[in-house]
Amino acid sequence: VWPWILAAVIVLLVLTVGVVVLILIAAPNGVSGGGSGGSAQRITWDEEYVSGGGPDKIAVLPVSGEISAETSQGLLSAGSSATPGALQSQLDQAAGDSSVKAVILEVNSPGGSVVASDEMHDAILDFKRETGIPVVVSMQDLAASGGYYISTAADDIVANKSTFTGSIGVILSLLNYSKAAEKYGIKQNAITSGKFKEIGSPWKKLSPQEKNILQGLVDDSYSQFVGVVAKGRNLPEEKVRKIADGRVYSGQQAKKLGLVDKLGNLDTATEDARKLAKVKRAETVRYVQSPGLLQSLQARLAPGEPEAVQVLKAAGLDPSPGLKYIYRPGM
């Protein structure tokens, strides 16, 4: 009996090592870099039929979930978050398909990372400039903050009358558990190279000077957001600043303010895209991604978030400080 058990263990070990080696070899070929300058191999998206017909295509590119930087899982996170790399790979595929005459960004996002939002916005502008293909945004339930930021790069924006959009602004959330640490006798000793090196530490309260420094960073990002909206929507900057107080607007309110062009759904955006592309008939397809066996194995073997981090996120607390264009009630 023992020889058989030993043989089974050896076979299992060999298979496990083989899978790990295969994943390590394949990992660098995944989409992990953002922006058009990335040299990573691009993923191929499947095309899901939506409507219409004809030799020409209108490609629907879903931008769903919180906007974030690339992760170690690459596009495996595309179902729960939107990344510059995922969007770039979609735009690259559309650009390489001569039958694609227009693109629709199907945005359903509360926004997220300031840097990632800006990279995605620039990627859309680059795509339009390099290909001449029109881009239309179809807003779903939520296209707020960073979700609106990237939408301003489109030629036209279509929103449902009840869509939540706008939320033009930036937030920097910092956890502070100095009182809890004091209560339980926990101390942290930090040796720094300068008095502001530990700025934003959760172990101590912000000083007025530190708050002014961080407010300056927030103000810079806010001015960048206002400038993007003013340019993309052809609105006076003064008007944008008046309506950019962080509040969300319904699609109907946004149209009155000039933040969106039309009220409607994906069909409305499709008709709009067809007219901008100057084609009589077109087949509308949606880019979708079905992870293969290797990607599924990578996802299963990838280390999960620590339980403490999961608890903080579930409570609406952000454990990783950073500037964000995001709409998150109670954040």
C-alpha cells in the first residue's frame, strides 16, 4: 500500500510544480502595464452580439467597477474593477479591426484612482486622435467622479435620466486610530528623514501644517478635474467650478447643466455612434472576457487580502490612503 501512496504523492507534487512553473512563465505575458506605451501582450476579447447587422461594427467596451491601478492578476480583476490596461487592450483591439467604425464606452463606475482615471482619459483621447473613430459614452446606473472624468474624453455622452453622474471632485481619506492605540497602550516609534515624512500616519493626528500640505494636493487634483470637464464639455471653467462641489446629479439634471448630451439608453448611444461614424447599418458587439484555465489558476493561487483589510473595506474605510476621484456615500 505504501509504495502506491508514495507514488501518488510524487505525481501530485510533480503536477503542482508543473502548474506553478507554467503560471510563472505565462505571467509576464499578461496585461499588467497601463497606458499605450506598455509592451505587455494584449488580451483578445470575445465579441458578444448585441444588435443590428451589416459589414461594419460598433464596438461596446464595458468600463465597470471601481477604477484602479493594475493588479498582479492583470485583467482577471476586470469584472470587479476597471483598469487602464483593460481599457487599453479593448481600444487596441478596436483600432486593429478595420470593420469597427465607432466605439461605445459602457460606463458603470463610481470612479476611483486619480492616476488611473487620468490614464484612461488620455488613452481615449489618443485612440480618437490616432484612429479618427468616434467614441460615445453610454452611462448606466452610475458614472460618477472618475467615471465621469473618463467620459469627458468622448465625442458624445448619453445618460439615462436616472443615472447618477457628476460628483466632480477629489477626496483623500486617512484613517486615524491614535485614540484606540492610546486606549490599548499601543505605540509606534517612527524614525524619519524629515518632519513631514510621516504625514498622514494613522498613528497621530494631522497638524494644521500637515493638513494644509495635503489640502494643496487635493486642490491640484481638483483643478485638473475642472480643467478636463471644461475642455471636454466646452464649458467655461467658472461654470464648471460652480457645479463641481462634489454632488451627484441625475442624468436629467446633468443634461440641463451641459454635462451630458442626450438622455437615453444603449440603443440611443448606438444610433448616435452610427451617425457620427456616417454608416447606414452596423452590427453592435460587446467586448467580453472569459478567463481561460491558466487565468483561473492564477486567480486561485493569487494571495488574498488580509482579513483585517477586508473588514475595513466592508465598513467603508479605506486602508490605503490616496487621492481619488470617487463617489462613495459614507466614505
